[in-house]
Amino acid sequence: MNATPSDNLDGLRYLLLNEAFSLSHLVLVKLLGIEFAPVQIVFIRCLSSAVLLVPLLAWQGSLCEIRTQLGLNSLRVLLSSVAITINFFSISHLQLAQMSTIGYLRPAVTSLIAYVFLKERQAWHRWLVILIGFASVLFIFSPESSHLQIIALLALCGLCCGSAATILQKYLSRDMSDLPLMVWYSVGVAFITAPFAMWLWTTPSPVELIMMVMTGLLATTAQFFFIRAFRRAEASFLAPMFYFHIVPTTLIGFFFFAEIPSINTVSGALIILATLIAMTLFEKRK
């Protein structure tokens, strides 16, 4: 895709909208995680997304695509269910800056899984980024309590599940368009998490229920803007913008939840950021 400067700027606008909706979603999940089981939030979020997306899919006449690759789609939904539930649990226990830093490992983990299962060759500098990234996370959580270290390890496991689901989605996108993939995700995750949500159910107030529904609407809207951004602009132009995600996330953690990042967190995040930026510049130059 050879996007013009105006296309790239248009894509950047969509990416900024994605960031705004994603951060709003993050705040709601953090607030709700204080009172409710993560799986209940996941269930209502995905159910509300499904209510929005299924009629849209029927209106487009694309329901037949739902029957494509049933086995792989089911596996993707199962991995996604585990990943998002762990993610919501981790958000409620870790600082947002720490969660954001762990999130920077997603491209590295995805590359590692692609190497193992898709046999995609990885350059030496990508392996170096993976090693530095995991070492930085160990550095960040080394002074923390064993309880938080276990949660961080759990967050990494969730990240691996989410990355594996991303690899499957990449493979499935060859035969399926975006909307059926989104419907599979929303309906499938709602179906899998439903019995666990009922088991751990805490009756929300009307305001809390609206907040849970809003997590689904915000996440779906953010995903729409994300897809639109990468359709309009070059991926190489947008990718570096993700490195600055930790700035608004840290500010939200400080002003909304009185979270003060430790020296280890700041140092580890800077190391990962510098490594990722260097890798991007190296690959672009190469």
C-alpha cells in the first residue's frame, strides 16, 4: 500500500480515535474490576458487542461466512476468552503503567509464536528484542511482592494466549472478512464465559450495568477505528505511534487511580521503548 501524506494523516486521525476509545474502555475495566469478577465484565462486554454486530452482519448478508473454518475459529475464541479474562484480572491488580509495559511484548511474543507454528523466519535483531523485553519485565517486577510477580507471570501467559489468537486471526483473514471475525469473537467469547459469569455473578446497579455495556461498545468502536486506520495509512507510518501509549496510560493511572510508577517500571519501560524504536529504525533502513 502506497499511501499519500494525506492518507497517512487521515489514518493517524483514526488511530487517535482508537486510542481515545481504548483508554476510556481501560478506565471502565479498572473501575469495574474493584467490585466484579473479570469474567462477568468480559461476558457483558462481549454480549453487548454481539448484540451490535450480529444484526450488522445479517444486514450485510455475510452470515454464510460464519461457517468458515469452524475448528480454527473455535480455538481462536477459546484462546481469546482466556486472554481477555486474564487481561481484565491483571488490570485490576497491576498499575496501568506496568500493564502497558507488558503489552509492549505482544509483537515479540507474536513473532515467537509465528516462528514456532508458522515457520516464519525471524531476523537476529528480533530475537534480541524478545530477550531484552522479557529481561526488562523481570527487572520491573523484581522488587515487587511475590503476589504481584505471580500476577505479572499470569499476565504474560494471557499475552501468549492473545498472541496465539492473533496468529490464528491472521491465518483466518485469508478466507474471512473483518466483520465475521469480529462476530465470531464477540459471540464466541460471550458463550464460553457465560457459565463462569453466572457462577461468580454479582448483581450490578443500573449505572454499573451501563458501564459494563459501555466497555463492549467502546471496545467495538475502538476496533473499528483501528481497522480503518490501517486501511487508510501505511503500517510503517502508524506503528511507531503505539510506542507513546504508555504516556496517557501512566497519566490516567496517576490522576484517576493515584498510581505512582516505581523507578524500575519507568526504567524498564524506557529500555523496551528504546529497543523497539531502534528495531523499527533498523528494519526501515534495511
